[in-house]
Amino acid sequence: MWFVKKSEILSLIPIENLDDLLQIFSDHQNVKKNTMIYQPEDPSDYVYLIKKGSVRLMRLADSGQQITLSIVKEGMIFGEGDVLNEKTYSHYAETIENSSICYIHKSDFKDLLKKYEEVNKLILNILYRRWREAQQQIENLAFHDVRQRLISILRRFSNDYGQEYNQNGLNGTLINVKVSQDKLADFCGTSRESINRTMKEMKSEGLLDMVGRNILLKPDFFITHQDITNKEKALTS
């Protein structure tokens, strides 16, 4: 399985035992971006592993506002908390880009946890990390203005998808996933117009630019917002 080394779970399993797991991790689907994988009240029958692509986990506030709980990238799993504790999913899972997603039946996943203690520990760490990310996002929406929310989301994307870029007179950290302004607005709990206006301001300040449809965060972005960066590192550590 080519994705074993990239998987936070499979990389913990002894290589001699991987053949036994081929059947468990063999079923997958190719899913287009902006596709809902599951939603609240759907039966929590599967845990999902991303072979390629990325997924956003979110909830809806009473006002209808979307609250991003976590962004799940290649090699990571999602849906595990609800599978272990609930009969139905408690949140939405939606692809951010075209993705290849493996689905593991609940009973097979529970057997995996019983057999491998290291995997069991990892799941606990993942659940804690997702809880911290959700708390951070709720704080962003409750106490921060649109600019700070956008900075926080861009920082998260740079951590997950950032790569060094130095071409055509531009240098910085390229976010290697295409995210529309509509989607950024959903992430930040605001309107597309507000995101467009804020990004134009940040571009005029020399903090970001666009490379095609990808966002480029310039070095001054990280210098100017170092205090926010340090706070987020503390929350997610």
C-alpha cells in the first residue's frame, strides 16, 4: 500500500502485519471537492482515512453559521470519535479538494484498536488535538474580527499545506491547495465580500499574493502576525 508511510495510523503497525490489514483498508472512493461525506444523524458505521486530498470537519451554529472544527489532510483519519462513542455522526465532513478516501467498518476499526496499543494511544491524541482545534476556532469566531479569523485560517493552511516558493520575483510560503474565497468565508464565518476586501488590504500591505488560484503568504505575513502564530502553536501543542 503506497500510502502506508504517509498514514499516521498505518505507519505504527509492524510491516510484517500489514498484509493482514490489506482487506480492511482496501475499500476506497474517489470523491470530488465540496462533497459531503457524512452529516449529523447519519449512522456512524465507518472511520475514514484520506489517501489523497483533504476534508473539513464542521458544525452549524444555531444561527446557521459554519464552524470549522478541523482540517484533515492526506494520511489522517476522521470520524473515529463518533464511531467509538456514538451511533450517529455529530458533525459534517466535506471534501476541500478532489480526494481519495478509504472507509473502514466500525467493527474492523475497533478490532484494530484492541490489537495495537500504539494505535489506541494515537487515537486518543487525535481526539484531544481535534478538541483543541475546535476550541481555537470557536474562540476565533467569538472574539476576533474578520482579519484575525482569516489570519488564523491561513496559518492553519500554511502548516498543513505550505511549501517554500521562490519564482518569478515572488517568494514565501505557497498554500498548496486551492481554496475559493467563498470557502474561506465559510471557514471564517463571514461574507465573501469581507474576505475579498481583507485579502486586498493584506495584499496591498505586502503580506500575501496570489499564484494562479493559490495563496502565497509572504515572509512579512509571519513577522507581522508572530504573536498570533505563537498563540496557535501553544494551543495545538
